Amino acid sequence: MKILAVDTSAVAASVALAENDKIIGEFFINTALTHSQTLIPMIDQLLKTTNHSASDIDAFAVNNGPGSFTGVRIGVAAVKGLAFPEDIPCVPISTLSSMAYNYLGDTCIVCSVMDARCSQVYNALFRVDGEKIERITEDRALALSDLKLELENYQEKVILVGDGAKLCNGFLGNKLKNVRLSPPNKRIQKASSVALAAFDQISDIGSVKAEELMPAYLRLPQAQRELNKKLGVTK
């Protein structure tokens, strides 16, 4: 099975083509260009460079959130557009989950953290034991202070990954000796890890149709939250 995977959930963007446990090709950029400018050209160039076409793809995978509201929408919309004409299956992957796959082969707890602003992070914890990844918590938005209290319960090696990893590491300081910051090459999400997560997810729960693929934001956009506040809406 060949999977074309996409990530546009934060500042960086990447696309990857994988077949089972083989990464055929991957393009990654981390620039100020918007994903709407870069994503489709990257997919097109990846397919050309690897001598593939869209008809060779058995499934599309995408980080569908949490993350940047605009970035997530762009990635999901692109995958829906590519998959819909030929009814190619889609695999929605949690951005936080995909980052745990950066540490395949290690033995640790991956603490995926994305900056959610206002002293909050999008977070989930995963236990990595070689090629096995076990989810410990659901994806959630929580305060850094609450995450610190939770991490105090672990004695194992904990690795901070994600665009909120440095923020979290700075907040923790030297208070938790078993918690360390991921090196830059493993710190943020990448499409090759999305592809690896997708193979596991297809085996466990399958895929969805293009029309069923939706973003998973965890919380409302800031503009909607401000509007709800003015209207007195509490949910």
C-alpha cells in the first residue's frame, strides 16, 4: 500500500510518499510562505521526483489537528480535493499522535505539545517502546501548570516534542530531571511520521471517505470565542 501524507498543521509544511515501512520520498520546508502557496507544488514535485502519479496512491493521510486553524484547513481541504475524484481513502491523523512516531525505536514517553496561546498547550502523552506506540491520554487543551502537575507523576524519560516544546521546557525549568527537550530534527511534526501513523491506524480502525474527512480543532477559533463571550455563550 502506498500512502501520500501531508502536514500543514503549524509553520512548517511537509509531504511524504511511503510504501509500508519504506519512506519513498519526503519534502519539508519551514519558511514564511503560506501553505496555500507551497503545498500543491510540493505534492506535484514529490510525485514527479519519485516517478509516481496520483493514480498510484492507495490512501491519503493528513494531520487534521490540533494546530493552526488555517494550516489544518488547508491540509484537509487539499487532501479532500485530491482524494474525492477517484474515491481514494483518507486517514485523519492527530497531529500530536504523529509526533510520537518521530521516536519509533526509542523507549520513552513522548509529551507532544503545541502552543495554544494564553499559557495553554494542545497536548497528549504517548508511551514509546521500540516499534510500539501506546496512547496514554486523549488530545486536550490544558494549562502549562496542569501539564507540569501531570508530568510529576512519571519517573520515566519524557521527551518534549512539538512547536510548544521549548515553551514547555522553559516553563518547567530544571524542576523535572527526567524531562528533556527533543533535538530540532525530531521536535516537530513531519509527513513521514504521518504516513507511519496512518499505516497503523488503517490496520486498527480503517480509513474514511473524502467527504467524511474533517478538521479536529479541540477548541473554537479566537474570533468565535470572542464573539461567544460578547453574546454570553458559555459552551
